[in-house]
Amino acid sequence: MFDQNFIVNLSVISPVVSQEQFAAFIGSTPDTVRGWIENDTLPHVKIGRQRYINVIAFVDDLKNGKTIFSRGEYGND
């Protein structure tokens, strides 16, 4: 029987990832992730002309018990 709890070694994940990488990681589409970025639903940073998911902030939120990500929460990041 497999234990359903597992540990992901986040040290191998970059502190920021592209929208496409994040979509693949969570099993979503790049268009959906792009919409979340445009609506400020996910923590993100702008590097050059592109917006990337701030994985550090996202994981910190999850570790702190956050389960719902709402529109506009990350507009001032």
C-alpha cells in the first residue's frame, strides 16, 4: 500500500517559473495560468516584459495554510 503523503524537494525548483512551467506543474493550461496572473490571483514578478510565478511566495502561502487564492490578492507585488 502506498502512503498518500509525500515530500517534494522544492530545492530543485526555481524561485520563479514561467507560466507554461507552472501550468505543467499543476496540470492546468497556460491560458488559465495567464488569466490568474492578469487577475492577480497568483503571486508573480515581472522580469523584463514577462510575468513569472513567484514559487517562493506561493509555497509559503500553502505552508501557512492558504487554500483559496482570490482575484486581486497579489496586485501590489
